Amino acid sequence: MTSTESGNGFRFAAQPIAGGGTPAEDWREWVGALPTLDLSDCPALVVVAPHPDDETLGFGATASLLRSRGVEVTVVSVTDGGGSVPGLSPMERRWLERDRRTELLAATTVLGIGEPVALGLPDGELVDHEAELTTMLTDVLAAMPSGTWCAATWRGDGHPDHEAVGRSAAAAVARTGAELLEFPVWMWHWAKPGDEAVPWHRMSTAPYDRAATARKRRAAAAFESQLVPYEAGMDVVLPPFVLQRLFAVGEAVIR
């Protein structure tokens, strides 16, 4: 069984976010040598995000670029992201979920994409809801044009929710005839260039577009709940170096 199928949760768990992970500069030459993804044959795009912000950080510039070219783009937000801050009361969690839905709508508006489809599954528990999620994604993809691209977080990304979304998306694609593209988010944190856990031979980078990348930066800034401490004394969910690394490597897919 390959790492793509079995997951890399142990690798992610062994690299605490606060530790910084693999520096952005370590990736530059490696990513620059990857082939470029051809966007010309994309009839429509569905971006499946485990949490509000994953669609923006993982594939936001490409989604925005395709939309600017007239391609239909749909964002599916699997959870409302209420689990990003540990220890909240049920009411505080509902407030956070409300805030994250608002942030997501602001971000997709900046990207030029319509209102997201919110599935409302529980943050942090997607491993237990994969069958349900597969059915939901199958319904979404079945309503799209033939050959629609389904971009979802990679099955080997390390974060349990990200990997569950990738598995469900792969199953839904198999049922509908859509085309699967998997994008890494946390892989850039725990992996190293040439890492055997990553199927580099199937990876390509999305073409860089200055205007789309600028929209992605503005969209990412909408997720204030993840960029500033929830309360005084708490760590931020996404430290600045995480965003810096993601913008440095650009967007890549495993296909």
C-alpha cells in the first residue's frame, strides 16, 4: 500500500506547526523543476475544502484564474471549521463557525467565485463521515459537466480531515467520471524535497498568474480568525511562516 493510500498522519503529528517545518527556501528549486499543469482542458472545477481557508490556501489562485477565464467554479466547504480553536464551549464554537462561514464568503467573493456550498460536517471528525461525504460529493459532481475537475486535499496530506476529504473525493470521482486533482497543504510543512512519501512523478504546478495570486493574498487575509489569536495568550492557528511558505511554493496538484 502506498503512502498516498495509507496516509501520513504520523509524519504530520511528528512535526508540530510551532516548530516551523520545512523552510520555504528549501522548496524553491525543487518546485521549480516540476512540470506545469495545463488548464486548457478544464470544463468546470469543484474545489473541496475540509475547512474554510483550505480552498484559498491550496488552490485559490488557480480557481480564481479559471473563473476569470469563464470556467464554472464551485467551492464545497465540508466543515465550518469550528474545531480550529481547542477548548471552546459549544456556544463559542458556534460563534467561531459563524465567523468562519463569513470569512469564507468574503474570500470566495474576492476570488470571483460564487457562494460556497456548505456541507456542515463536524470539524475534526471527518474520518467517521467518509461514506456520507462521498455521497454528498457524488451528488455535487453528478450535477456538473462531464469531465469536471474535482480538486481536493491530498489523501496523504497528513491532517486527518484533509486525508478523509481526499479519500471521499476519490471515491466520488470514481462514481461520476470527474477528474481528480489532489492538492497538498500541510505536506509542505512535514515533507522534504524528494521525500519518498510523496508521489512526485504525478505532481505538477499550476501556472503562475500575478493578478490571480494577488486576489489569493487578499482572500487569505479574510480568514482573520486563523491569523490572530482567538484570545490573549493563545497561539494563532496559522502562523505567518505557514502562509509565507504556501505563497512561496505556489499551487501544485497530484494527478
